[in-house]
Amino acid sequence: MKRLLGVLCGVVFSLALSAQMNQVEFKEFTLDNGLQVILHKDSSTPIVAVSVMYHVGSKNEQPDRTGFAHFFEHLLFEGTENIERGEYDKYVEKAGGTLNANTSNDRTYYYEILPSNQLEMGLWLESERMLHAKVENKGIETQREVVKEERRQRIDNQPYGSILQEAMKRAYTKHPYNWPVIGSMEHLNAAVESDYVNFYKTFYVPNNAIVSIAGDIDYASAETMVRKYFGQIPAGTGEIYRPSIVEPDMTKEIRDTIFDNVQLPAVVQTYRIPAQGTPDFYAVEMLGTLLSQGQSSRLYRTCVDNEQKALFVGSFPLGLEDPGVNIAFGIANMGVDPADLEASMDGVIAKTQNELISDEEFQKLKNQTENDFISRNSRVAGIAESLANYKMYFGDANLVNTELDRYLAVTKEDIQRVAKKYFAKTNRVVLYYLPKPNTP
């Protein structure tokens, strides 16, 4: 009876979520200079998200000049030929808006969230960034110090902060995912002004970008503004570097120990997984939800609640443009040997490999997946980013409306199959993070 009620509740919840999924209407066009533009109208609130996504991330860098993509995320707030140094943020803040940017292995993303009557200002700011940014020594020197401090805070002086860096450099031997997004401080120091100028001229061009606008707009007026501010920017003429390196398959487990400024040991298991958008990736992502989303997830229930081997445990697939990784990470409880925690984590993985999940658990998993998908696109800022992502990576912005079907097409058998295929011990890097020994 309890199982039946659980399934029925899941069906009702799924129907309720489906009812919330309104079709995301949008308009697309491409300027003569190659800039792709996506517009979505939502007049429910008087705000607008203005975003520009550039198809450049850390994987587009050269091995002796890493960190450039992330560095430019900082540098391009310095100012432009028409915006004084330090004034870029103030335009948005004085208008009552917010702005930010982020960089990944595959792309760099800038956005402003503004009152809708400030749309034109947002477009002007982003066109200035694309055409007239100040890429010169004064700003370069300033931002070098900013990035160094960010590295100290987020990686060097943060407990477990180097996990992604240490895992990726062992999981990849040839592909540029091998180096961290923040890059090498030595490379940034060694670079001269012309290196930065060339990077800007190569990648910050309209034919390597997508403008995505969502919110309280008029389609015709927004298109006119986009053409006004971006239409005259010349297309880039240089070759845009896209690495074609194919990382060899792993054939055996890699193990290592990292001594860090931590109080408790940690176990990090990094599995190689397929690229985002592939059928198997959807199954791997749902497997990640099954393993670690919430306190009722399998890893939490087993390693934290039942066996009390861990203070924290999780499993996170990184969706990347080329084949990526899934990182399973656990912090051991006081007095627990990391080998015991690893065995506990392995036991949870083995269960997903050897047994199909129940109907009730599968229904819950589908409900979580639907809820996560809808939540990502519940605000105009999320819609603007989703539209740009789908267009950049897959050439199909309408996946904002249809990608959920790909998740829901995943079967219980698919989840078991990808657990066996990708979560094999021969396809992983295992790191033990241990406290640094006390020294006199």
C-alpha cells in the first residue's frame, strides 16, 4: 500500500510540474557579421536579462598561456574607449541592476539584469566590451593581482580547494581539460601585452558570440537596438582555435595522495564520462541525482546516515563540450580511515551496477529531474543563459523546450548500464586528501 501511494504521489507531482512548463517562445536571427541573437519576451515583471556568451573557455588556450579565458572575464570590466576605468559596473548599479560573468572550460558568459527600460544601456555596454575594450598594460597588471588573490582564496588557501585541479590533471593527459580554468599564474606573468591583444582579437568577435535577451521586451524594438549596437562591429577574420584532441581511454585506475591543509581525510573518485548532450550523458546525470541529491540519496543514506563513515558525500557530473568527468567526493568522519570510506562509496556504486532501481525510486528520480529542469528556467536570467547554451553547444535553442524529453527517455536499464560502463574502477582516478604532517 505504501509503495502504491508513493507511485501515485509521484504521478500527481509529475503532472503538476508538466502543467508549469509553459512553452518558451523566442525569436532568432543572425547579423551579417555572424553574431547570433536570441530574444525571449516575458512581460510578467519589468526586468530584462541582457547576456553575451563567447565560445571561448580554458580549452581554447595554448599550453604555455593558460588562464587567458578566465583572465579576460576580469579584464573586460576594466573599461573601454568610451567607458572610464572602474565605471563599467556603476552604469548598471546606478540603474538599479546587477551584473556578473563566469568562465568555464568551454565558454565565457557576461550578463546584466536590468529594469526593462534600461535595455538599450545594457546592449551599449556589451557592444563596448566586444569592440572597444581596453586591453593594455595598466589593466593587465591590475587584474593579474586580482586573479592571483582569487587563486589564493579559492584554491591555495581553501581546504580541499585544489580537488578539481588535481583530479583533472590526472584524468586527462592530452586534452586541454588537463589544466584548471584559472590557469597558471606563471603563464599570465610571462605573457606580454600583444599576447592579450591577440587573444581578444581572436575570440571576442561577433562571429564567436551569442547575444541572448530575455524579459520585458518588444521584439521589433529589441531587434532594432541589437542591430544598432552590434551590426557595425566587424567580424573576426582570424581562425578561431577549437582543439580537436581526443583523450585516450583510461585502461587502469590511477591512485595518488594529496597532503593538504585539512583536518579530516577525503576520498575523491573521478570517473571519465561522455560529453554533454549525448544519450549516455543524460543517464549519467540522472545517476548523479540518484546517488547524491538530497539527504535521501543513496550515498548520503549509506555513507552518512547508516554507516556514519562520512560527514559529507556527493557525486557530481560535469557536463562539458568534450567528454568530461563525474566527481564523487566524500569527507571522512573523525577517526574513519579513508579506505573504509572508499569501500562504503564503492558499495553504493556497486549496488547501482548490479541491481535495477525500484519503480518508486525511479519515479522519484524523474520527479527530481523535472523539478530541476523547470527551476533552471523559472527566471528570465535562467532562460537567457539556457537559450545561449543550447544554441552554442547544440545549435538548437529550442532544446529549452524539448531537452527534458531526453531525460525522461532514460530507462532504469540505462542507469544501470552507464553505472557499469563509466563507473568502472579502470575508468577512474582516486585521490586521498590527507592532513599535512605536523612538522617542527
